[in-house]
Amino acid sequence: MNDTFSKNLRKLRQEKQMTQEQVAEKIGVSAQSVSRWETGATFPDILLLPELAKLYGVLVDDLFKERPEGYKNYANRLFAVYENSRKHEDFMAAATEYEKMIKADTMTPEDYRSYGILHEYMSQICTGKAFELYDKTMMLCKDNDSELFYRVKRQKHLLRSRRGEALECIEEQRKAIQEAPENVEEYICLAAALFNAKQYEECYVIAKDAITKFPQEAILYGFAGDSCRELKQYDEAFSYWEKHLELDSTWLDSYFSMGFCYEEIGEYQKAYETWKTVSELLTQRGLVIEAEWPQEMAEKCLKKLEK
């Protein structure tokens, strides 16, 4: 019998301030069995080891280590594993255990704090991975798919803005336009960067100026409309969105903007019709799952109309 194992069982139980009877009740054995394990007389069924480990806030491997550190609960032990490895599967294991505790209503304020830190760490890793993948995409399509290149560039600007780099994005785009004044995509990226920074008046100015220079570029009208909405210039907003859809009916962003704006100003009948249109268009494209959300939005507007 492993002497370290039996000593660990006794040590970890005492740290939890539990009696042998309490341990026995929780894992469904007799108190005599727990006593025999702790004295080294017998070894528990191997299937009981995960339950014992969870009960004592450790991993199964910890039960066999010299001087194992017992954690307040199993979720915190799994959090420590993730904190060291930063692997996605370890994040999921810890998150699953915290969710079990939430469902059982056993979370303490400190547990909620730890769970929050777990997500913060994971978000940092995910953000880094997103930048890595965006850079890879841009490298692969730079010379053969300019539309995708600039779409990803705008997405990267948005992510950078969310972590406090909005002004840097704007400055970079101004320089890009100076270097390529005939490239409409750089104007679009500047409008996007300004919108991300919530500089709506400047975004509107840039969008209007670019429209004068590139009147057939549909997405510019979308940015103009979205800026007008933020500035509460609703008539102008709808005019730009409608022009956007006239030039490119496949781009649904302006429909979404119109739906939200109609709700914002209390025009629920028009909002309902807009959301129904979006749902139908998505369904026609075979995007049945994507069509569910605008359909739900339409139903919510209908309920408001019925009141």
C-alpha cells in the first residue's frame, strides 16, 4: 500500500475539516472503509479516486504526490491547471466545474471572482489567436483577394479599437489614404476606424467626401447611414441605407441598421417589416439558422404592436 497516498487522504480530509463519516456519506461507502484507506490497510476502488479528488479539491495525481496542496474546491484546482497550461481543454474543464457549482448554488463571491479571472485569461488568449489568424488571412489573400483582405483589415481595426488602439488605427488609415488616394478601400477602412472610435461626426464627413469621389461604392452609404443614426439624423440615415441597398442588395447590414433604428424611434410596424424581410432573405439564401434571430426580432415588434 502506498504510504504517501494514505497520509494524503488523512491530511486532505483534515484540511477540509471533515470527519471520516462525512467523507463516507458523500462518496457512498462506510466510515470503516475510509479509515482503512487512511491507515493504508486497503486501497479504494479505482473508480472512487476521481470522487475523492474532487471532494478534497485536488486532481487524482495529487493524491499520490508528496505534500499535495488541497484547494477550497475542485474548480479552483482546475483553474490552477489552466493558469499554468493556458490550454483550451483545461479552460473548458474548469469552466464546466464552475458551472456545476453555479447550478448547485454553492459558489462563493471568491469563486465568482476566480471564474471571472478564468474568462479574462481565456479572452486574452483568444484575442491573441484572433490577431494571429487575421494576419495569416491578410498575408494569404493580399495579392489575390483584395475584398477579403480589406474586410479582415476592418475586422482587425475593430478588435484593436476594443483594446484601446482606436486612435492608432485612425492615424494609420489617414497615412494609408495619403499613400493611396485612389484606393476606395482605404477610405472605407478610415470610416470604419472612426466609427469604432465613436467619432461619428468625423466618420460622416469622411463617408460623404468618399461618396463624392466613389459614388458607386455601396458600403460608404452604410457608414454614412450608421453615423447619421448615432447623430440622431434619422431621415438622412434612412436615405443612405436605402441607397446602400439599391447599390448592393446582397449586403444586409443596412437592413439590420434600419431595423434597430425603427425600434429606436418607436416605428414598430416598420421595424417588424424590416426584420421579416431580413429573415426571408436569409432563408432564401439557405441560411435558415441565421434567419431565426431576425424572425424573433420581428415577433417581438409584433407583440409591441398588439399591446
